[in-house]
Amino acid sequence: GESFGLPLVASGDVHMHVESRRALQDTMTAIRHGCTIADAGHRLFPNAERHLRPRETLADLYPADLLEETLRIAERCEFSLRSLQYNYPNEIVPAGMTATQHLRNLTETGVQHRWPRGEPRAVRDTIEKELALIQRKRYEHFFLTVHEITEWARSDLADDGTKKKPILCQGRGSAANSIVCYALGITEVNPEDISVLFERFLSDERDEPPDIDVDFEHERREEVIQHVFRKY
């Protein structure tokens, strides 16, 4: 530290919160390396010391200035558990385009298909409201993912490029309250024709993606599952 002008910091290399989790730590290590615990050898920790310890114990192990540096580092950290979330794959968005732009393009294409003579003003207002909310909540990738899966199911091409029979599928539940879902072909019931509340499906107050239920013909559901595994 003196040679490079850098402060040193105490670090316990913690991998478990209590010693009794050693068995689980060994199991996870063996799984990561694709072997049994018996064959893991030196890939396992030699002891169960990599656990959280009381400050009194740490004070016996580390000089005070190294412990004080941990507090300075902690003050600079802004991590929150709320930042832990699934990151959707980027490959479902064409190069040079944002997820927001791609979702809008697909929606507009669907609108032309659903309303070939032009959509009513109320429909356009609802579409803009839904797309703005989806962008605000950053759920574009979620809608694009569901759209990709349903489009693949209905197509006549398998993942390897060979021909396949289209797989019947149908969105249901609260997703039927969304005109964007209807335009994307995820659902088949026009929300204009039924009395629905869009907020049952998606709202600013909810902090999780909406629930889009899609039924696939049960004899071929496994094909869809395998496609999801291969692509995502």
C-alpha cells in the first residue's frame, strides 16, 4: 500500500453468512464445476472460515486502519436490493434500434393489421398511453419477448430452419385488457369490444412486470419450452 500510495482494506472473502452453510457452499461449488463433492478436491475451501464475523472478532484479526477503510468504502456504495432484476437479452432488438422503437414499430404494424381502415381516436389515445407507461416502467423487453415466443409458435419454421406445423396459442387473462397486446397478436379479443380496466394489467403503482398468460396446445407445449431454452 505504501509503495503504490493506495489504502489497504480488510476483506474476509465472505461466501456464507454462518459456518453451518459450509455444506451448501461446497455443493454450489461442485455444481459450478460440474463434478461431485468427492471429486471437487482443492476447488473446495479448506475450511468454513469465510463467513460473516462480529466486529469484535474482526478487531482481533485486522489493524484498525484497515477496518476503518471498509467504512469509507461502504459510504461510497449506493447498492440497493431493488437494483437486482432480470436483464432481458438484447438480441431480440434489431441492431441500431432501441427496445422502445422496436416495440412501437411492431405495435404500429399490428395496428394496421387490426384496423386496416384506420384506428379510432380512442384506440390511438390508448395505444399512446400504454406505450408511454411501458417505456416509463422499462418493460419493453418483456413485451418483445412474449411477442417473439408467440410469433415463433405460430410460424412454420423451427429453430434449425426446417419446416414445422404452426402451434396454436392464445393470450388470456388481464393481458386482454391491453390494446398493445392485441396489436402485437398476443391476444385476439379487441379490448374495444369488452368493458375492461387496463390498470388491472399494468399500472404505475405496480413494481413488477405484468402477468401475460399464453396458452399453447398441450401436445406441443414442450416444443415452445425448448425454444425458450435455446434462445434465452
